[in-house]
Amino acid sequence: MISTNINGISITYRDDGSGLPLIFFHAFPLNQTMWDDQSSELRNHCRVVTLDLRGFGQSSAPPGPYSMDQMAADVRALMSVLDIDKAVLVGLSMGGYIALAFYRNYPEAVRALVLADTRGSADTHEARSRRLRSAEKVETTGSKAIADDMVPLLLGRTTLESRPLIVERVRLMIEANSPQGIAGAQRAMAARRDSTYILAGVDFPVLIVVGSEDTLTPISEAESLRNGIAGARLYIVEGAGHLSNLEQPDEFNSALIRFIGGY
Ligand code: MLT
């Protein structure tokens, strides 16, 4: 992993393979290693950039406030460091919210979008209040408490019942993050803008992916995203929950390789 100074903080990233650049935006409250199974396979087909978003992994977790726009700006600055003008963005859940903020702010830098287990809308009033309570909880009780709350929500039934190593991997990723980073991102998601109105302007290829057992952003959310974007394709990953890429990596990778091979 490499670290660079971006927008006044340290951002840690990996850059492997060559050709068409794909930039992967991780979910909340994880880190870039959630993309390890994508990186090891996709680097044989294209250039793969993953990063720890501010607040997570080995990147800095400065005091808040954070915002989806700031996190998107960090990625845009990283692209300049890496001399990438235009990339395929792959965002899962929070990563999808940030990818949409990126598209709103830097449309000229987007070549195509993969939106996995995410939604275009802002939070409802109830969801926002839940997030603000959760941000306070992590600050007072620590990251382990958030792992206890989130692991059963992030993973699908099949994984929870039969893949203890994946369950452990996700738990460790969450526990390794600082309460300050988790709280900052949680409040940033609570404050995020609605992105549904920008979807109609999308004029590049889009792939929507969702786990068949995702309860946080269920198939109906993926269908409304697909319906809002002309020409978007929808792929359902069977036997996966919200973290479809790490619960069923082979299926997820095949869908991605087919997508980038198609243009
Ligand atoms: C994620 O996986 O990034 C989170 O579930 C996003 C969210 O809480 O909306």
C-alpha cells in the first residue's frame, strides 16, 4: 500500500494492473481490503485502484465534519496524483453514494459506473436519526459496538450461516477503524443529498449490482436505480447480502469483467 498527501490528510491506496482504470469505493464502515478478491482478479484485465476513504483503514481520520463531496474530492485529487483523467467508478453502498457525488461534481472524469448494493435517494427522517444516534454511540462505546450492530446487517443469511471466515473478516475490518472516522462518515451519510435527479443525465454505461439477500438496500432499490438510468443493466448476485462483492466474489467479478469487456 502507498500513502500520499491529499487535501491536507494522508490517503492510502493501491494501484495494480494496466489499461482501463477502475477505481473502487468501499462500503461503510470497512476499508479497501474489502475489494481484495476483485483486485487480485481484475488486475489481469485492467488497472485497479483501491483506496481507504478518509476516516477508514490506513488513511487519516481527521475530526469532522466529513461529507460525500469531500470524499469524492479526495478521489478526484488521487486521480490527479495517478495521472488518470477518466475512470470507471465502482462503488458499493456508501461507496455508491460517494461515486454519485463524484459524478455530480466531476462528470467529465467518469467513464462508466458500477453501483452495487446502494441507492440514489437521501435518507428518510428516521434513517437520519438512526445514523446520528449510531454516530454518538461509536464515540461513546467504541468501534466494537458498531461491529456488533452492523455485521448481521451487512452480511446475507447464507454467509452468516455458513461462512465464518467472511463474518470474522468483516468484523475485524470494522473494529480496526477509529470511532472518529466511523462517526464522521455516518454523519456525512446522514447529510448526503438526493442523487436521483442527476441519474437522468447519465450518458455512459452503468451496471447495477445487488445481492439477492441484501436487506439494507434490497432488490427493489436496485430496480429503482436501474429504472432511473437509461440503458442501465441490473445483475443480481445470488446467495449474497449487502456485501455482494466479498460474499460471492466469483460471480461479482464475472459480472464486472463482462461489463468492462462490453465497451
Ligand atoms: C454501507 O454498507 O456502506 C452502509 O450500509 C451504507 C449505509 O449505511 O447506508
